[in-house]
Amino acid sequence: MPTESTFLLAGLFLLLAAAGWAMGRFGERDDEDAPPPLNIDYLKGLNFLLNEQTDQALEHFLRMVRVDDKTIETHFALGSLFRRRGEVDRAIRIHQNIIARPDLAAEQRDQALYSLAKDYLGAGLLDRAEKLFVRLAQGSRYQVQALEALGGIYEQEREWEKAIDAGQRLEVLGGRSLALQIAHYLCELAEAAAANNDYASARKYVKKAQAGRPRTMRGALTRAHIARDTDDNKTALKLYHRIIDENTYLIAEALPEIVAIYEREDATAELESALRALLKKNPETNSLVAYTAIVNDLGGIPVIDDCVEQYMLNEPTLGEFVELQQLSTGDKGSNASALAKVRGALSKLASATPRYQCQECGFSSQRLLWQCPSCRNWETQRPASRVQFDTVLQHSITNR
């Protein structure tokens, strides 16, 4: 039985055929006795479609495009519908067939090339799609769309220099700022250079990334990592502290690095003082400090341990598993032991649940991803501020 999409496809062709017939019937014609141009081939094609004979319909319309200029737009519509239905191989055949016409107008050729490039992109043939989009980006009426598509391809292939070039050209033509994502492209280059111990190039890329507006916090974090890796602890600490002061959501990334540096330098007293000043200034960061400590197993520093203890005592969901009163009463030794056991359990639980979530689409991951794999937006992930008990609770309820 024909599907709804088949009826829509057939309806499209019927409308186009009727429009052509009406123009021929009521428009100006040199020969008044000539029959209206309602092509019987349309009816044959419609019959194939309504009987779900898609391959026969495709072959039929491909034959039509070679002999009738008036059917080209209809074939563009057919190719687009095939692509949207996931039948990209059929869409590719249609658009390749149109391009093969020797008498095709330049505008129609660009339209066919753009459609074919989208077919290739939909089929995952990135190299072929890139070649066509590069051609279309050289002054065609699809220049902006081609540059947008190229940016996406270069992101997937991690060709950051090409992505920067496409983004800068798109800024000029499209009249909109791409400073944030270009800054991320530069940070990608900086991180790759640092991984190869080319710290001079890495610093240059970061400097360029931070020269734009809006500035990405990734640039500051990358600078801090470079300083850490080159044993410039003074600069690294300064940058990590600035990251925490300016943008608290990166505490989850910066705090473990800060603790590690202070511990290496045997200066935990300075860390204690700095963290207490931070929490006094921004009390709302207490839970994020606690969560970061639990996830990364940071302990032995009084201010951090205090944050974790208050977090556990104030977390109502823990009542499903632990008698909280036992944690806040009794002798000091048993209290510390009980807290340590709960903290260890929380650490295991946190390591098995997503730590970051995209604010745009909700995609979750265990580590910070600067570009969301789902919605492809940059710098939209934020860390959790509490251990996610939902899965455990559901499991507990199911097994009762």
C-alpha cells in the first residue's frame, strides 16, 4: 500500500504537471491548434510511484530529463525528496544525470552541483562533497551555504587551518561573527602543537584565540596547561586561579590541577587560604568544589574535606542509602570512618555517571567536550554539581 510520503511525492509531480498544462492551455502560444503540453510521461511516472515501484519511477524520470528541459525543476524536487528519505544513492543518480546535460544553463548547473554535494554529504562521502563545495564557494550563488558546509566538514576532519579560512570568509560574506568557534579552532591547533612539544607555536595559537571577542575560557585553560607542562608553576597557578575567579564552571577542570601543583610544592597551607577566600567570595561554589573533590578523589585538605562533608550531610537523596544522623553524631573517630566510607561510595558512583551535560541539547559525557557531538555547538557543556542518584534509585526501586 502506498505510504504517505509516496502520495506527497506523487502529488508534487501532479501539481507540476498541471501547472505546465495550465500554462500551455491558457498562455500565449504561436499555434492555437497545438495540444496542451500535458506530458503523458508524467502519468506513467506517477503510476510507478503510487505502486511503490520506486526504481522504475526513477529510471522513467531520468529518461525524461534528457529529452525535456521543462522537467529539470521537477527532477531537482525528486532528488531532494529522495535525499530526505535517506535514499541518497537515488538522489545522487538524479543530480549526476542533470549535470551530464551538455546544454545545462550555468545557474542550473550550480544548483545541481549544490544538490549533489549535499547528497555526498548525506552519504558520508566527505571528500567528494568537499570538492564540490570548494567549487561552489568560488563566487556561485551558493557561496555562503557552501562555506557553511565546508566548515562542518573541516570540523569533522579536524582540518583546523581550513576551518579557520572558511570561517573568516563566511564572516565577510555572511555578516555575522564566528569569533567563538574560530577561537576554538585556534585552541585545537594550540593543543595539537603542545602535544608535539612545540610550545612556541602553541602559545602563538592561544594568543590569537584570546585576541577575539567573545573570548573562550578554553584559551585561558590551554595557556594554564602549557605553563604546567613547561614547569612554569607560578604562571600556571595564576592562570588556574583566574579561571576559577572568572568562570566557576571550570572549577571541575582547574581545581585538580591547582591541588596537584600545591602538593608538589608542599604548599597546601597556601591552597587552604586561597580556597577559603574563594568560598567566602562565592559561597555557591561550595557544592561544585565538593563534587569535583568527590569525582577526582581529592582529600587531605581541610577546606575541601569540609565542603565534601557538608555536601553529604545536606544531600537528601543519600537518606535512601545511609542514616545521615549517624554521620553527624557519635564519637569523632566513628564519624570520620563513616564519612570516609560514604565518600568512597560516592566517588565510585560519580565515576560511573556522566559528569558533563550540554545546555543546548542535553547530551551527557564523562569528560569535558568543547564541541557537543550531538548538536555541534561549541562550549555548551557544563559540569554537574551533584552526584546523579537517579539511576541508582531506579535500580533500587525495581529490585524491591
